Amino acid sequence: MARPRKRAPHIKGYLPDSQDELCKRISDCENVIRHLAECPAWEVINNDLKLQMKVIDDNWHLTNDEKQLNEFRVTKFAVMHLLNLKQKYEEDLKNSQGELNKLQTVEKSIVKDYDLETQTEG
């Protein structure tokens, strides 16, 4: 039986930089997307949520109760958020990868600072 991996040493005074945070976020997003794609329960949940949203859409106009209408509205927003969860993680993954790429790729050309040129020497 293999021994468990040792934990990485904790370096005193080291704060994770933005690249470390982006790498962790990319890894988290990839895990969530992969698990949602492979999980058969997610399809059942998705179908149930779509059914719940259809029930709300079909019945909201049958009531005049302000409290119940507000409940319908909040529930529909929650259902829509859950239905779009995978796409939100995909978008977050794309944005995090883009940010990490910007940090890791150094621009070769230096942008000229036009503000300094307009100052008069004197």
C-alpha cells in the first residue's frame, strides 16, 4: 500500500499571489465542470428544475397575493441560477485562464507614455 503524500511545507510569511489564486480557481472550475458533465444526478436535477420553472410560469398569473408572487419571483431566479451554473463555471474558467495568461505573458513592446511628452521641461 502506498504512503499518503506529504503536505506541502508551509512557508512562514508567504502569501499566495494572484497567479496561485488563479491556478486554484482554474482547477476548481475544471473539477466542477467535469463532475457536472459526468454526474447522472445532475441531469435529473436539471429536469426537475425546468419542470419547477414551467409550473411557476404557468401559474403566476392565477394569484393576486403579493407575498406569493414575490415567492414565485425569488424561486424562479434561484432556479435560473442553478440551471445556468455549468455555464457560469465555464465562463469563470475562461476568464481565469485569460487573466493567468496575461500575468504569465510579458508584453514585448513598451507602450509609450504620452502624458510625459506633453510636459514642458523648464
